[in-house]
Amino acid sequence: MPRRKYGRLRKTVELPPKGNCSRCRSGKFCPIEGHSGQGVMPARDWAGPESIEKRKRSHS
């Protein structure tokens, strides 16, 4: 039976199985315990420019 919260139907979401997890298949980090994507470390290195030229503030 679906659960209601504040008059809105809420669908229960099931965890994907190990063999059919979209994040594990794409080679990304997977937060679900027991999946093969747990061993993949997330790449969070900044690839942008070191310094950005900012606009001057206008005095009003």
C-alpha cells in the first residue's frame, strides 16, 4: 500500500540490484553498500582556470 504524507502519494523506491546498477555500469562511484562502484574513488579535482578576472563594482 502506498504511503501518504501531506495528502500526496509517496512511492517506495527499491535499491537496484548489483548487476543492474546504472552508476556501477558507467564506472562511477556508487554510494550503495556492496556494489562494485564502492571501490571507485570520485574524481573531484578542479579542472577550471586558476584565477578568474572579476567585474568591477559600480558605485551608485
